[in-house]
Amino acid sequence: MGLAIPRDYARRIERNDETQVQLLIDGSDSNTASIALGYSEAIILAENLDLLAGSARAGNSGRVSIENRLRILYNPEQESKNYIVPGLVAVILMIIAALLTSLTLAREWETGTMEQLLSTPVRSSELVLGKMAAYFILGVLDTVIAIILGIGVFGVPMRGSFMLLSLSCFIFLIGALFWGILLSAATKNQLLAYQAGVLTSFLPAFLLSGFMFAIENMPKGIQLVTYGIPARYMITILKGIFLKGVGLDALLWEFLLLTVFALVVFLFATKKLKREIV
């Protein structure tokens, strides 16, 4: 929230004239914006009462008061769907991608076909990419459906670049798919892989990404944990593109972190399978 005070504010108060201040509120999070608006209006009301009481004690006939000129940015109607739907896209992608791929290699180990795959000349990186390919297509379809429903059915405004949105979803989806494959390769059991996928994808993306609860209101220790949640950065990107219309210059840090996450998880999954081949 920003407060704009005019240059002649003090002079108008001294002359017992009406004056204005402007409140600029970030409405991309409707709940936080409502709380900020309530506090600001209470403060301005208290200040008006003090000014009127002081003017009455001084015997001034002029009417001194502060008028609040409110402007809510990015989400003027303060509709919660404009905040929830973009974040929900990130949560859905994380859940679907991680849970689907977490069962792939684990199923191969349980059925005994993994040894046959490892005995072929295929490299570990090729095996990871091959297992990811089919689920990547499903993830892309889910992404397209979620975005179309968000814009067409729920009416969420799309103010940014579709190209940047597509590229961001592409990077995030790849990282989530590789994470599921890493869990599958590490556990070698479908039940364990599924449980690990839920604990490391669904719960963090839902509770610790800023989707459900504002990160600023969490304890300091939990806030530090959220820096390791990739869905946190994806939600920031989605809200920035959908509601604020910002470009890569404003979202470069989040974009780079998602790229690093995808590369690191891919390297770990490849290394894990390479050990099995050796």
C-alpha cells in the first residue's frame, strides 16, 4: 500500500480547509488488500475526528477534514477469483506432474522390467527424458485447459504476454516432472513414491507457496522454508503476468530460479539412474 500526500497538505490543515490523500493498494491479493484498506480507513477516520475536535476547541468555523481518494490497482473489484485462479494453475501443475511421474520408474522396479531397461545401451539421461515425454504432453494439455478455463469461464484478466506465460509454464512443468521421476528412482516403490510425491508437491504447493496463506504472515522459520518451494515462484509469475501485465524484467529472478530447479532435479535424477546402471 502506498500513501500519496499533496504538497499543500500542511497548509490546508493549518487553514482548516478540506484536503485529500490518495491510497494506492495492490489488489492482486484481495484478502490482504481488504485488510490494508480497513486499517487505512480507520486511521484516516481517527485523524479526522482529532482534527475536528481540535478545530472546535480553537473556535474555528472552517471545516477541516481529510478525504481519502482510494485507488485499488490490478484488481479494482477485489474479486478473490482473480487471485485464486492463477495460483491454482501452479498448484494443479505441480500436483499432476509430480504424482504422475513418481509412479513411472517405481512401477518398472516392482514389475521387474527395470533391469531389462538398464541392460540396454540407453543412457540414463535418455531414460529420464523418455519417461518424462508422455507425461509432458499431458501436462501441456492440462495447462492449456486450466488457462482457457481461467480466462474464459472465470473471467480472470490476462494483461501480460502469452509467450512469457507459456515459457514459464513450460519450465515449471519440466521441473515438476523431473522431481517426480527423481522420487520414483529413489524409492523404487509405488506406494512410497506416491506418498513422497504428496508430501513434497501437493502440501508445499498448497500451504507454503503463498497460494493459501500470505508468506509475509508466516513465522520467520517457515518463510525461509518457502524459498525452496518452486510453486512459490510460479505463483508470483502467474499473478504478475495475469493481473499486473509485467514482463521478464520484473520476473527474471523467479524465472531463473525455476530454470535452475529444473536443471538440478534433472541432473540428480540422471545421476541416480546412472548409479543403477553401473
